[in-house]
Amino acid sequence: MLSVQDAETTIFNLVQPLNPQRNTEVVDLLAANSRVLASPVTSQLDFPHWDNSAMDGYAVRYTDVQHASQQQPVTLEIVEEIPAGYQPQSTIQPGQAARIFTGAVMPAGADTVVMQERTQRENNRVSILAAPKPQEFVRHRASYYKAGGQLLPAGIMLNAPEIAVLAAAQCTQVKVYRRLCVAILSTGNELVTPEQPLQPGQIVDSNQYALAALVKQSGAEPLMLGIIPDQAIAISEAIAHAISKADIILSSGGVSVGDYDYVQQIIESLGGKIHICAVAMKPGKPLTVATFQENQISTPRLYFGLPGNPVSALVTFWRFVQPTIKKLSGISEGWEPKFVKALTCHELRSDGKRETYVWGKLRLQDGVYEFQLAGGNQNSGNLINLAQTNALGILIEGQTLISPGEQVQVLQVG
């Protein structure tokens, strides 16, 4: 049985990001939202495109107004008005100014903008009542980005800010990694779908839906293969089908009264290599991780045999599968699990035998993270109090108690 850290190292070392030469597609800009950029983006545009004003005011020559004050204002002739989107027609000469608005192009000859609150206008003349700083309120061409340089690097998730940058750069077609396909199957004769009426001893397959939602949140496409009965042939056929269709296979639940050697035999019979059989964590101990290699050039298929208990399935997904999906999808950094230190509001207990995960809510209070334990029974079969969870508090192996007000390591989830 591996420690959590050894399991993490083993799993993440198995993950080889998608090949940017074979696993990309070009999509329209709006379709690129929440996708991973597959190649660096450059632009032939400078940002800003030209010198422009950062303020409503007057474009002036600094040498004309450098000594202006309330007591000794400098009066200038207004020779032009320049709104945004207008090309200036005049060159500012000594003793002249142009009325200018935010974002408008700076006229030739002017090098500084005086904000209108520091001026007084009368007809076509303006008095400057305070000396500005040199080049004040001027946004210079290429001061944000120079044409030809890297605008966005490969391996980043494209969200609203990046979409805005691409739109501003007139990049309407974007090369992104293809979405991963994650096959999901549940094993167990006792399982039924949410639409079926429950009979004594039956359980609704909530894992299929929870895992599909988590896969989507992670940026991949779920392939829901449904409930597979506890029969070797049926499970073997389902896994073989999943291998042929998906990059990652998630199964939840054991087979044949929890005999995991049975699962191992199926995996090995299909050509899989088992890397992990169990992890020293609670919940989540019965975790199986394997790989299937179709050929030497393809990306290995990753198989995760998750525990059947609902909380255990989600905890192991958050801890290992979610970062796996993100790394495999081509995200170059920030795919790792996110941990923070928080003060616990409640007493946290463990038997100390395994690394223990307790669930609840993380919030930022007066600049300090606080962890609130979910009420009710912290049991791996209790799905109800898992609702609204956004964090898992961690008690390391050998740690049996964290008292209220003490610090706890917290894994951010959701």
C-alpha cells in the first residue's frame, strides 16, 4: 500500500501531456473559451496601437506648462478637439493645446495630457492651473506589448481575459488541444439508475453523475458507459470498449465481494500494467491505477479504479484524477492540487493509521483562511453532508487531533 505522496508521484509521472503535433484542432474564438492553448500566439499589432490619452483633458507640450500653477496659470489656444476614434489633423505648436478624450490619439507635437479638473476653459482658450508631470496621462505605443513578441504562451487555459486579448489582437481562429475523453462506468449488481424505482438492497448510481460533472469541470468530455454487472466478461468488455474510445477510464465500485485481484486479472488480460493497488488514505484506500499502451507512439490510456462509496470516489477524484486530467490536457502549470493553510473552526480527529481527509468549507475571513467541518457523520457512505463542500482538511498519518484554532492543511476542491 503506497503512501499518498508516493501515489501522487507515481500517478503524475505516468501522465504525458497531449502531443501538440497530433492532438490539436483549430476553433473559432468564442469556441476557445475554457480550452487549452496548443501553440504560442503572436500579433503584428502594437498595444497600445498608438500614443493615446489616458484621461479626458488637454494635449499639450510639457515645456509650455511645466511651471503652471493656480497663482500663475498658463493659457493656451485650443486648436482641435480629438474624440476617441478620430485621427488628429493638427500639430501642436508652442502656446497651443488640443481638447482630448480618453483613448483618443495624441496629436503630433503634444507629449503630455493635463486632466480637465486642473484647467479652466473660456471659448477657444484653456488655462492650465497646475503643472503636470512630463508625459503624464499618455499611454505610449507598444508600452504594453510590442508586435512580433509572444502574446500568449502555449499550455494556458483560455478564459475571459485571454479571450479578450485574442479578440483585441484580431485572432479569430485559435489552435487548442482537443478535449480529453473520459469514460465512466459503475460496477455493481446493486446499482440502479435515478429513473428506476428502488427495490430492497438497491442503491442509486450517483457516482456516474458526480464523476461526469467533475470531468466536465476539469475541461474534459465524459463518456458515460452506465452500470456494469459484477460479471467478469461484462466488466472486461466494458473496459475494453472504454480503452478504445477514451483517454482516461474511471470505474467505481468493486466486483465479486471486493476481491480486487479479480479486477487486476481483467486489467492484465487486456494488456494493462498495474501501478497502484491501494493507497494509505481514508477515505479512498481501495484505489487501482493502471495504464494501457496501444503502441509506442500513442499516449497511454490511464485507468483509475475508484472506490464505490460516494465520498471515497469524489475524494480520490479530487486528489488524483482532476490534476491528472488537467496535466494530460496540455496545461503547462497550475494543474497540481491546490493546498492552503487554514485555521480549523472545529475539532478534527483521525485514528492516525492513514492520511485522513475530512470535508467542509473553506472561507477567507479578515485575510485568514478558515476551515469549517461539514456537520453530521463524516462517513465515506454519507453523500448528503458532502453538498457544498469546497475543501478537504487533511490529517497526516500519525496525527489524531487538530484542535479548534489550530492550523490544518486544506485541499481546495470544486
